[in-house]
Amino acid sequence: MRPTVNDIAREAGVSLATVDRVLNARPGVREKTIKAVNDAIARLGYVRDLSAANLARSRTYRMAVVLPDTESQFVQTLADTFREAGHLAATTRIDLTLHRFPSEDPHALAAMLLELPARGHAGVALMAPETPVLRDAVRALRSRGLPVVALVSDLPNTARDHFIGTDNRAAGRTAGVLMGRFLGGGPGQVLVLGSSLLARDMIERRRGFDEVMLRDFPGIEVLQSLETHGSGRTLRQVVTEMLANAPDVRGIYAMGDGHRALTQALQEMGLSGKLTVICHELTPHTRKALLAGEITAVIAQNPGHLARSTLRVLRAKVDNLPLDEGQEQIRIEIVLRENLPPGPDDSRDSATGLPAAAP
Amino acid sequence: MRPTVNDIAREAGVSLATVDRVLNARPGVREKTIKAVNDAIARLGYVRDLSAANLARSRTYRMAVVLPDTESQFVQTLADTFREAGHLAATTRIDLTLHRFPSEDPHALAAMLLELPARGHAGVALMAPETPVLRDAVRALRSRGLPVVALVSDLPNTARDHFIGTDNRAAGRTAGVLMGRFLGGGPGQVLVLGSSLLARDMIERRRGFDEVMLRDFPGIEVLQSLETHGSGRTLRQVVTEMLANAPDVRGIYAMGDGHRALTQALQEMGLSGKLTVICHELTPHTRKALLAGEITAVIAQNPGHLARSTLRVLRAKVDNLPLDEGQEQIRIEIVLRENLPPGPDDSRDSATGLPAAAP
DNA sequence: CACGAAATGAGGTACGCACCTCAAAATTGC
DNA sequence: GCAATTTTGAGGTGCGTACCTCATTTCGTG
């Protein structure tokens, strides 16, 4: 049987009230007594029963998840996952609220963030580009005691409590090796697309990609990054133009979103399945494109893991508890058609485990 | 505020005792009343407060994890992970016991399993090859009400409650695409090694691998599987002999363990880094070999996830609760040097994120 | 309608902890 | 050594649920 507060009281030779005072850092206990209690705790190996504690407190953790209102399928999926996780989290006394902010308006974001403490939020998870206004807002939140965790894209200069997401540079490197090896080391050219070339995650991915290409695959020429500004139209235009003029392009690395526009452009040019296409994030669309052979590989982070990890980390930070680093490591997943996890609407050939369409 | 049992009683117009009888499926309630209570539950959206329930039950779940006593690093890692998870699990009232059995003695395994219920175990997770004796033992356990989950390697003919692990055929397919693409589609030969060619997981991996190679990479010749019987000496002998006589071998797919012997043999022949080597499971050794460029890719399943998932599933099965399928899906991870998650004893070059050794 | 059986109600205790009050004891300052 | 102050003890209540007992009501049946 695990020791309880009563055992500690007995062991330390004090009353239950004193143990309680020490455990919950209430005032009015001599240093000497505090030590005696802590010694007893150490001796017995006592661990507070968190569920009982929370039950007694009848406490609910009000957490805010703040995402941009991009139409990107990845962000949508993430939002859905959080919503779902929020329902399940009710069991753990977590009350999740999802907030979206206009992706191009850092001031609106900051204003929204600063309202959170007044609304009783105890912690914030935030996916947003780092701007000066944001830095100030995060600092303000933290000084009010709210833990802030960065989501997907890190905010290294804000003293956020934690970052939950993949190492984007390593992700770029991974895309690099795959591209290089899939192209047999060259020769050929590779196109790189990014929604915004200024965003921190794009920069890091590009950096990792270039690193590997330069070092390990000198026979492959990586063309200048093309910016799509998150617009499908721009993307199609840019890609079509580029491919028409560069017959040696054998691979495309899409660092941001806009996969729909990309596959569509490729289809129109009759290039579907003829190029090595690597992109990020597993969404309904990239799933389909993978299965159809239009996309070769997807570098992904698991939204379910992201969401669950976020809740665990926020909770731990609020309670000031240590966390299991291993569990909170978000892996850089490589998804090919062959290891695509079964999805919700999956009609695969039960014999081969693959769709009818030939590779 | 979430509704409680008292709210249900009021809403359904019955007493608390009756609600309790319905909730815990105790006898002595008319169908009609049961329906009334369930309707009230549905109307209020009541969800049982699990932590309070477990507190009241003051129940500890005694779970058994049964692993072979192989010296394989993967099994060792798995055992360590379970041991570690067991400590953490104390918080969730789970009392974990690790059992090992002589891997070549199915009868000893069966005997061990049959002892578990008497020792108060409430659930069993089992990693073992399927044999007739085992089938009987599993059936016996289940008829006594103990949920049994298969670990890593499925036991499809035993009516186990759940399988926790990757789809080995899909894993084999994944190895196949990687091999095929990394070899540029051929020409060349590929060597396949397996510890035991009769084990179900080996058969499935091989099947998946062949499927992809035959269909997508006809230019690559897959040689007959070599059996190593889990012995490092046999492996070295077989590999050395084979490589000496087959100069066209450009890739090796190691389906089982024995990576130490393999990399050693390659080193001795001066072939380190010159072949495409794909193997399974991330262990201290495969990590090192990946970093050193001796192994090209590792197909892995995350032991931490495996362990946590096992505990969650067992608990859910014991309590007869539904599970979050998405969370329990064990992914087929592809690990390259570039996306190798940071390990415990990692001394990487902080600039490149890679070790000093050139590729 | 009466009888036994089945269904239900009322109420209590416990789980491990948080949080509160009030009195008693120990310590401090003077 | 006394009063003022700080520290400690004893005890209670509640969180939401499980599980138990014993009375009371309702039901089906002859």
C-alpha cells in the first residue's frame, strides 16, 4: 500500500494538520518541523495522490489553445484534434478553450492573449509567429504566473515554458536525405516551395534541407526557394512557370502548405507521379495524394500526440510538476504510402493493403 | 459543473442506491428503471469521474508483462521501459510485474501464465510466439476473466483482447520501398536476414518486403532469406560467406535482431557504409550504427509508446471501458540519422546536429 | 387478497486529500 | 516570569464515487 498523509504524520510525530501545512506550503510552521515532515516523506517515499488531491480541490484547469485562423488543413486538423482531446480531457478536469486569431494581425493576437488571465485561464498553448508584440504579451502572461507553451513553431526569444513540436531543422535535414537518396544522388534539380520565407519554421527547414543537400548530394542542384504567401493561386502560377522552364527538375520539396494547389498543378502538366515530391504534415489531402502516388513522402508530426502532449505539459507546468521528457518528444515522422497509418475513411485493398491505383 | 450521481438520481426520480446499481451493473433493478436512469445519464451528459471512482474503489490493478528472456537489445529496452513506466504508473494505481520466460520453452511459458490469476493479476500483456500450448493458456486466462493483450507480435488465433504493435506486413513493405528507392530501383541484389523464419512476425515482414520489391522494383533481385537463429556467430558466418560469393549485393534487410554481429561482419569486410542496410528497432546499438553510417535506416516502433499503450489498454480492458483507438495505434517509424530522436548519451555537434564522423 | 419475492430507498462508511476553525501548547520578547 | 505571539493539535466537512446493510415499497402469482 502506498503511504498516505496519515502515515507521514505518524512517522514524523506531528499532527495531520501540520503535514497538510507543509505539503501545501501554508504558513505557520517552524523550519525544524518542516524538515521533520520532509524527512518522513522521503523515508516513506510518499507521493501525493494527485487524483485525490484534485478531487478534494474540486479544481478544474482552464487551458487556452491559441491557433491562427489559417485555412491550412494541418491547422484545421490540429484544431479538431484539440477539440476532441478537450472532450476526453474533461475526465482529467481540464477545460479546454480553443481560440483563433487573424494570422496577419499580431496586435489582435496580443490583445487576445492579454485577456486570458482575466477569464480564468491557467495556462496557454500558442502557435504563432514570433513578433515583438507577441514577445511582450508572452512576457506579461508569464509574469502573471500563466505557463505558456509554444506549439509547432518555437518562440525561442520569449522565455516560453516549453516548446512542443518537432525540430524543424532536423525535419528539413530529413527531407533532404530522402530527396537526395530517392533521386539516387543526382543529377537533377530540386524545387523548394515555402509559404512565407520569413517564418522561423520555414527558415529552419530550408536550412536543414540545404545542409544535407550540399554536404551529401553535391550532384543535385537546389533551386532558389519560391514564396507562395499561402495562396494557392500564386503557388500554381509559380510552379507551372518554373517547371515549364526547367526541364531538369526531378524533385519538389514543399516546406509549407498548399499541397492541393501543388498536386493540381502537377496533374495539369502531366507530371503526377513522375517527380519526387516531399512535403510536410499528414492531412486528408496529403493522405490521398500519398495513396495516389502524387506525393512521395510526407514529413509529419502527429497531431494527436501534439495535442495530448500539450495538455500534459500545461498541466505539469501549472502544478509545477516534472515531466516525462521522453513522452513529450514529438518525433519527426516519415510517412510513405507503405507506412501510412489507416485513416478514418479508408477503402484499401485488403489483400495488398494498398489502394487499387497502381504506383 | 459536471453532473454527479446525485444529479442523475434526482433527474431520473430514483434513489442514489438505484443509480449506483445501474452504473455498476449490480443486479436487482427492473429493465424499466435501468432505462430511466440511462436516459437521465444521457440527458445530463453524465461522465463518471474516474479519479473519484478509483479512489473509492481503492483498487490497484495488478498487471503482468511477460517477455521472452532473449538478450536482444530491443527486448531489453522494452523491459527497461516497462520497469520505468511501472514506477510512474504507481500514480494510476497500477502495479506492474515483469516476467521473463525461456524463449525456447513454450511449456514453461504456459505454466507461468496459468499461475498469474492466483497471484492476483488482473491483466496480462504478452510477447511470445504463438504455439498450441500458448493458445490453450491464453484461452484459460481469458475464461477466468483476465484480459490478455498481445505485444509486438500478434496472436491472431488466440482471441486475445487486443494487439499492441505495428503491422509487420506494412513494416516489411516500408522496408521494401526504402530499399528499392535507396537503390535507385536497381540493378542489384538484396540480402534478407531473419532470426527465425518460422516466427509470425518474420514471415509477415518478409511477405510485405517481397510484395513491394516484386511489384515496384523488378530490377532488384531479392535473395533467399538467411536464418540466423538469433545467434551472432551464425549470422556472421552466413553473411560473410554470402557476401564473398555475391558481388552484386547492394543492400541488406535485417528483419530480426543481431545487428551487432551484422555491423561487425560488414566492418571486417570493409563494407561499412557501402551497402544500404535496413533493419528493425531502435536500440543503443542501432542508434550508434545509424550515426556512424553503418546502418541506413531503421524501421522502429517506439518502446515508450508501446509500454504506455499497453498499460492504458490493459486498464481499459479490465474496467471494460472503450479506448481511444487513435492513441493506441503504434506507428511504423522510419528513423534515419537525420531524424534520430536525441538519446540519453548524445554528444552531437551542436552546429550540424550530427556527429563529427563524415557520412 | 394475501403472500413471497423482487425492486427500491435511506443512510452510512470509506478512499486520500484540501481546507477550515478553535483551542492548546510552545516559544519569544520584555 | 508574564503576556504576547507563534506554532501545533484535534477535529470536522466535502470532493465524487463505491459498496454495504436494513427497512420499505412494489410486483407478480395463486
